[in-house]
Amino acid sequence: MLQSRRRGKPPPDASSWRRKDTGRCALQVVSTGAHRTMKITVNGKPREIDGETDLPSFLRAFDINPRLVAVAINGEVVPKHAYEAARVHEGDVLEVVRMVGGGAR
């Protein structure tokens, strides 16, 4: 946990904080550990995820096998060999297309 002896001010990197009564004159500021979420759009639906991530981690979080899908980020198709380098950022629009078997009769 992050702590600060600056009276009533959060540590510089704390995203959310609360005051803790320590029984002394100075207050300690303790981080609550809350994370920031970011908003993206996946297949036309708004979603919130826990911060910026790489594409394979994003797909695994939704139980999607990267080998079985094609992905476009902001209208640009991401080649399979570039999945590891591709990042998902705040406000991105993703299209995830699953492969489906079948064919014409």
C-alpha cells in the first residue's frame, strides 16, 4: 500500500485514496488499490477493460483463441504476426471476427 505523510494529500501516483486514522497527529494516506478502466468498442458494443493491454492478453481475457479470429483495430486489420506488438488503447474500436466452418451446397 502507498502511504504519504503529506497531510491530506494523496501520494503522487495514487489513483484513489482515503485517509486513515493512525492515532497520531499526522494522517497517513493509503491507496485503496482501485484500478482505472478504459472504454473501448468491440464489435459495435461498448466495453470497459482494466487499462491498456496487448492484443493477445485482451483476447485471452474474453476466452478467445487468437488463432481462430481476425482482428481489426480502428479499421486496420492486424496481421497475425503483429498480434504481440498490437496494443489496445482508450477509445479504440475493435472488430473481432470468428472463423466459421461450412460452405455452399
